[in-house]
Amino acid sequence: MTTATHDHDHAHDDHHDHHPTGLARWVTATNHKDIGTLYMWFAFIMFISGGVLALCIRLELFSPGLQFFRPELFNQFTTLHGLIMVFGAIMPAFTGLANWQIPLMIGAPDMAFARMNNWSFWLLPPAALLLMISFVVPGGAAAAGWTLYAPLSTQMGMGMDLTIFAIHIMGISSIMGAINIVTTILNMRAPGMTMMKMPMFVWTSLITAYLLIAVMPVLAGAVTMVLTDRHFGTNFFNAAGGGDPVLYQHIFWFFGHPEVYIMALPAFGIVSQVIPTFARKPLFGYHSMVYATSSIAILSFMVWAHHMYSVGMPVTAQLFFMYATTLIAVPTGVKVFNWIATMWKGEMSFETPMLFAIGFVCLFTLGGLSGVVLSIAAVDIQLHDTYYVVAHFHYVLVAGALFSLFAAVYYWLPKWTGYMYDEKMGKFHFWWSMIWFNVTFFPMHFLGLAGMPRRIPDYATQFTEFNTIASIGAAMFGFGQLILLYNVIRTIRGGVGPAPQKPWEGAHTLEWEVPSPAPFHTWETPPPVALVDKLSAEQKLH
Amino acid sequence: MKNRASGLIASLLLAVSHPAFADYKLNLQTPVNDLAREVYGLHTFLLVICTVIFVVVFGVMFYSIFKHRKSRGHKAANFHESTTVEIIWTIIPVLILVAMAWPATKVIIAQKDTRGVDMTIKVTGYQWKWGYDYLDEGFAFHSRLKTPQEQYENFGGEKPVRNADYLLEVDNPVVVPVGKRVRVLLTANDVIHSWWVPAFSVKQDAIPGFIRDTWFQADKEGVYRGQCVELCGKDHGFMPIVVHVVSQEKYAAWVVEQKKLAAASQDDPNKVWTQADSVARGQKVYEANCAVCHKPDGKGQGAFPALDGSKVVTGDKAGQIDILLNGKNAMPAWGKTLSDTEIAAVMTYTRNSWGNKTGEVLQPVDIKTARK
């Protein structure tokens, strides 16, 4: 009798594997792995689109004078570059990773709301399309900077309306994705996996999801107020009607600062998986990592006005936001020290994911230190809205978020595809990105200090040298990303050979307990408690 | 090329904190007052601390990377936590931050203290020029980019010889006396702008509908240049700030001259203009305000329509007056910033220039009537 039931179950399982094929498989996808893959490819296409815009910006700034683009088009490029990279590339890439990895890492069969998961992905392409077609509508795309400050944003043509709708749609998508992540993590962990035994990537995804739920509605509110100011005669941000332009900035940055951590916390999580694996040593200070991540998330709600030191706040506000901002350096420092302590006396090897993780730690810290300089309001008065700020946030977002994504892709690619990637090419991709990233962005610190404002299409001649260097670096960095594309496609098609179930000997998390490539359905029966306990013990979690 | 190489080497040495390197454009501009010197010193202090932290922390990391590697046969230790160490590396950063925030607090309080000033200038941001009102003296003027368009519009691949102060020069600079504490009141006409002179370490957003204030003092005579630093639309990159700091005597002479100019340019609103006079006056107004978008030859560009042959310009006067006074889409409402005389003159000019030959002469009184 028992055997019969068992057989029946198996037949049932097999039936599940008969998912639609071809285009229908992707359009109707409810499987977390398929949706994760969709997210990752979408993010990559957006990364390339945003990158092309960045190269157009650097092309115009290669030498003084306007050679290629009129200023109004240049402003559209900077605006859309920012929006596409933040909302189209970095955020969806992390959601894609969370989709692929969280169920595998906590021993769940899928995400909690599989159909909502489909919807939250498929909202993104229309939103991206709205952004893209805004370039060809009368008046062109939004040109008020990614921050869309009013009242400049109330002046724009219909490209701004398309952008506002795109932000609404992407916001809804993010909120649904976040609800899915929270529910999955809180309810679907394997027996025996308590909260304090979850892998760090799961922890940071959980905290990020809470941040998203808290702040995406705030952004939606801000852009909706711009929309009604534009078309329905409200005066939220129009002083002539009793509004206040600075109110927009307060609302925007109340979203915008937590948003910075939405793009940074999952990166911390990835690095906290990769470094212990390749140091063959448990993560140092797991508990303090969890507390540090939570502290950063909470503090991120109290520092927004450090983006607004030059609007003319009273001295007490200036001081409060400075003190609160510097405090964030403490938990962030704890994380960096913990990563280094994890490496200390380890048994390190330097495969591509490890290289990108180390590159992340180095350059993210550099971006963090320039952040400390900027946090000091007295000095920020000189640096606000200059290229110093551009350098700072590209250190934390490109060398930070993007490098961690590269680390994640190389780290989990064998599990996703079932094949090993070309290690040599991976390492080449790392060194190429590392060098040209710094050639591009390090000189921008000097440009900002010397007085070059950001978001200008042409500059005084004393800024020529560093701009030329940055433009060359950007072109090299940009085209170098095709190495990643080639390596990934090659891996999907067989790579350098089949991947073992656990290609990294130092890895101790649940995703390495399923075959490579991960089958369409995994953990339909939760992993046994003994296995969860064994892995937790290996990671020294208790 | 040599300059570039030396710049790079200097940057690699991280020797950016020394004031002597200001000429290599690696550091903040040379400060010319106490406040800017304090900010400069504070930045140097922060830079040194951050560099030391970076070198120490990553020194440890790279030591570990070289020593504790598998290829050298190092075996992994098994420690994974130490409350003592973690408390230490929480407390030390807190102490460092306190050491940074303490001197910064004093500078911020000084930055925000606008009491005890000697004179007040009101600065207004426009798309895309600055307006300066000398409130104590009772005159005002606009300040626009002086670099000719052909020096920065090189779409045809031209390689023009550029002025020494390319993009950082204006027709009417701000003039202030040396060593005086100047209060700056800021507002804007349209969108948010931001007024920045790096050598004085003064930066303040100009917000439409609101007045903000800040102050500066220049302790050395000379010419100081800055730019608008808040994205304000198309020509955000083309609205520089130039401040001439002069002796008290020169300043007094300049004020007298400005007052005379202001009196001379007062137009009689009831004057009846001849076509030639009106066209000549209108051309000046056009070049100062309209040519940047509609182009000197009236052919327009991109989203900005051509005026040469335009139905609005050659058609009924009322339509053109309405657009000039009240604006339309990207066209600003000039009624707020130009006088009746100027609007009448620029209309006469556009209706009788290039291919437009209406032969009409607009009078200030026409505009005055339309405003009602």
C-alpha cells in the first residue's frame, strides 16, 4: 500500500515537470528558477542599455565643447542612465538572485506566491518600454536627473509622464517581489533552519525586502504629486500656489536613502557567502553581521537630508543629519572587519567569485570612506553636486553592487547551468573590470574637488585631462562586459565541462545539496533536519 | 601629455592634501577666507584619517591574502567569533567619528551664522543666467555667459580657439569690496539653481518662491569663478558665476558707475519709438535673451521653433504678445522679467528681421495694454 502511494507521488511529480515549452514557458512561468532567470536576463539587457547611455555621456565629455549631443539630449541621457541602472539593472538583478537562491538555500520548493511572482516580473518589460519610448515622444525623455527634482520635473514634456508611470509600475513590481521574499523566508524554511541559521544572503534579502515595502510607496507618492502638479493644478511643489519645492526633496530622499541600502545590503549578503567559501573558514561574527545589517537598515531612515545640505536647512538639522550619517559608518565598518577576519588565517583560493568579492570589499570601502568625507556637512558644502559625488556613488554602486552581482553569477552559474564557466576568462573579466573601473572613476574625485559640477554637458578646459582619462576608462570598462556575456552563454552551452554538485569545496549551504544543474523542482520534500543541522554546524551556526 | 602624466603620478602618491598641489587641480581650490581655509583643513584632516584607515585595514587584508592562501599550503583556522575583538572594532570607529564630527560642528555653526554683515546682495537664479540686486545701493543687473556660442557648439567638428576662461566668464560680474562680510540672499525665478564659488566655500541653493541666505567674505583681491551646481535644465552648464573682489575705493567708484548706468537705462514707458531705434534695441534684447534657443539667425533648433517665417511672428500681434508675456511649453513667460519697452522692441526686431518684413513697429504702450 505504502509503495503504491509512493509510486503515485512519483507519477505526480513527473507530471509537474511537463511545463510549457518555448515562449509559453517564459510567459506563463511560475517556477522560481525560470523567473529568476528572466529577472537576470532582463537586468543584463537593462545594464547594457544603461551602459550605452553612459558611454554617450562619456563620449560627449571626452573633450571640451559640444560635439555630439545637444545639452537637452545630454540631460536625457544622464537621467535615463540613472533610472535604468537603478530600477532596471541593479534592483531586478538582486530580485532575480533572490528568486533563484532563496528557495534553494532555505530548503523551500518554490517562492510563496508563484503566480504573483510571474506578475511581478512581467510588469518590468512594459515599464522599461515606457522609459525607452520616452526618447521619441515630443520633448524627449525626462531630463531632470534620476532624482526628478520639482519644479524642473514639472516643466518637462510628456516623457516625464511616461517616466512617472514606469516608476509606478516598477514600484508595484518591487513591492510584490518583496512581499514574496518576506513570506517565503518567514514561512517556508526547512525544519531545523531557525532564523539564526539562515545563510547571510537570505538575511540581507529579507531585510532588503522590508526596506522595499517601506519606501517604494513613498517614491510612488512623490512622483504622483509631481504628476498632479503637472496636470491637475495641485501645487505640492509650486511655491506660487503655496507649495514647497524642497518638500519634494525630503520625500524623494526619504525613499532615496534606504534605496541606497536596497542596492547594497544584498551585495553584503553575496559577499558573506562567497568569502567564507573560498577562505574555507566560517563567516566571522555571524550574529554581529545580522545585527549590523539590521542597524544599517534602521539608520538608513534617519539620514535622508544629508543629500540636501545645500538647500539651506537650519544649523540643528544640518548637525543632526551629519551625526546620524556618520553613525552608519560603524555597522558598515563592522561588516568590513568581519569579512577580513573571515579571510584571516583561512585557506584562500582565488576563483573568479572570490576575486570579485575581494574587489568589492576594497572598492566598496573606498566608496564608504569618500562617503564619510561627504557626510561631514561642512565639507559637503564644497563637494555637493560635483563629480566627487559621482565618483563616490559609482564606487558603491558599480564596484559595490555590480561587482557583487558578478561574484554571484560566477559563484552560482555552475548550479544554474550544470556546467563550469571558463575560469581564465572569468579572471580576465575581473582584472579588466577592476583596472578600467578605477581609471574611469578615480579621477572624478579630483574633478569634483577642483570644482567641476555634475550633470553638465561641457566643462572649463582645466578639467580636460581627467575627463579624457575617464572617458577612455569607461569605454574599456563597458566593452569589457561583453566578456561576461560570452562566458555566460558559453557556460550555458557546455562551458568547460559538467559541474559537480558542489564545485566549491568550502561551501556549506543547502543549494549545494541538490544536483547540478538544479532540477526544475527542488526540495519538494524538505531537506532532513539532520542535513540542516550538519550544514549549520559546518558554518558554526548555533 | 606631460601635465597629464605628472597629474597621475601625483594622484597615485595621494599627495592631494598639500595646498601647493592646488595648481595641479587635484584638490579643493585655494581658499581665500578663513571659512574656506577651515573647510580645506577639515577635508585634509578627513582625507588623512581615511587614507590611514584604508592602508591599515587593507594592509591586514593583503597580508592575509598573500600568507593565508591554499596554494602556499596554509591550513584554515577554525575561529569564527570573538566578542572582545568585535567590541573593540565597534568602539574605535565611534571614537574616530567623534574626532571628525567635533571640528566639523564648529565649521558648520560658522557657515550658518549670517549675523553682522556689511552688505547684502540678492541673487536670483533664472533659466539660464543670474540676477544680482545690490539691495543697499538700489541697482540690479543680469549676469550671463560671455563665451561666444561658436566656441562651445562644435557639432560640425570645429576646433575653435577657446578663451582662457572658457565657460567661466560673464558679461556683468559681481563686484564686492575686499575683506567685507557679504550676506547673500537667494531665490529663483523658475526652477532650483545653486550658487557656488569654491574659493569662498559658499554654496547655497536658490529656490523659487523662497528666500535662503548665506554669507561670504573675500580676504584677497582677485577674480573668483564658480558655476550653477543644481541641474536647472538645458543650459545648466552655461550659467557661471564670476566675482570680482576689489579695494573699497574701486568698489565705491564701481557703485557710482552702476547707479549712473541704471538711471540711463530707465526707459520712458510713454516714448514713441521709430522703427530703426526699436529694431536696434530689440536686437540687443534678442541676443541677450532669445538667441540661445531660437539662434541668432532666427532659424531655431530642435524643440525650439524658427522665428524666421514663423506664422506667430508674422501674424497677428496679439498672439505673439501673449506667448511673450505668458510663455508656452518650454518658452518662459518673459512678462515677468522684461519691461514693456524691451518686449515691444524685441517684437519689432523679430517682425522686421531675416525674412520677416511686416514693417510694423510695436510701442511699449501696446504691451502695457495687453498686460491688463
